[in-house]
Amino acid sequence: MRKPVMLFIGAGRMAEAMIAGLTSKKEQEIERIIVSNQSNSIRLERLKQQYGADTVFHWQDHIKDADTIVLAVPPEEHEEIFTKLRGLVTTQLIVTIAAGIGPSKMEQALPDSAVSWIMPNTASQIGQSMSLFCKGSKPLDDLQERSLTLLLDAIGHAEECSEEEIHHLTAITGSAPAFVYLFAEVLIEKAKEYGIAESKAQKLVSLMISGSAAMLNENGDPAFLREQVTTPGGSTAEGIKVLEKNEFASVLKEAVTAVNKKALS
């Protein structure tokens, strides 16, 4: 069974997370990883030394070597790359990890190519992403299916969705970790106001969040878990009252809407 060759156009944090996962978890299933980043030779050299990737400056010269091409660049750079790819690609699977660039856009630019869209999140860096993905209208062959699965498995968990669902869920799985980190920042700052050392506050808040997430993952019902913590008339109930009075739920929903609107603009 032939092993795929993967070409990464872009070498940012998400590309590195995928490359790290592929080399640590799936090394025996990959023939070769090629990475291109025209603006940062120091980063390319580090990726070469740390992961054994083949690093190049001009990705156009290596299209013919690749089975799968991963577009790991910002959304605004895609049109230029699509234009360059159009006359070069043949049977390669084209994968993007950029917000707002679904298969419909990709197929408009590259109508003869098999395409896929992966929306990972920041936990990719520790192999714990909750990634969303969808495929284009052109069926993937066996090698392309294996390549897509390898990419997804390299960074954590994955759920196949429709393109429309991913557009709606961009904030829920992709941007919401930032909301959680902001929540943690506020709790740490408040703990420091009570004289708690920052290092201790960070540890306490981090473990509280990870423990709560583990319970949620085990039980799956956040309302039930909240009720278990919130004794009627108790101190936690007073805190919930403040959140409700300040329309915490409405503000959070508004933030999700804002993220999705921006991702589509």
C-alpha cells in the first residue's frame, strides 16, 4: 500500500501541530512531509531539525511530488494560491485549514480537484483538537481518504459535518477556547485580588477547568452538572444570579454570532 507524500504550504502553529502529530503518531504511514514558508527560513530550519520534514522555499516546484496539499495559510492568501495551483495540480487532494474557506469556494477555484476542509482548534498543539471536517463533491480515492484520516488523527478528535454546519460551528469549536481562556484569566485575576500567588491561582483554575471538562465529557449534560453544584439558596446560586442578571448567556451567544459573521466576511 503506497504511503502518501504531504506538502504543507505555510508553516504556522497549526501546520506544525499537524506535522508534529504525523511524525509522532503516524510516522510509519507517511512517505514524506514537505513544508514551504517563503517568509521565515529560521522556522523552516527548525521544522527540518525537529521533525525531519523536507523544507523548501518554492512550493510550486514540488507539487508533482505530493499526493496531498495542505493550505496552512490565512484565508486572504487563498485566492493567490488557488491561482498558482490551478495550472499545476492533477490528482492531488487539496485540504485547507482556514476559517471560511469551504469546499464550495475551493471547487470554484479548482473545479477538477478533490478537496476537503478541516477546522481544527488550538488544542491541536497537544493532540487534543476537536476538529470539524467536510469533503467536496468529488469522491476521494483510497489514498486521499487515508491522507485525510491521517491529518485528522494526527491532531486529536474529528467530526464530519456539512459545510453549512462548519460555518455555524466555527465559533463553537474553533474560537470558543479563547472564551474559556478569558474566563480563566478573570478567575486568576480575582484570586490574586484575594492575595493568592499567581502561580497557585493558575494551577487551581487550570485544574478546576480540566476537571470540569472531564466531568462534562463523562456525563454530557451541562445543565445537570450545573444543578449538582448549585444548591438552591446557596452561595453558588448567588453567583449564577449575577451572571443571569448581566445576561451572561445572551452575551456569549452574541460573541458566537460575531465570530461566525467575521469568518464569513
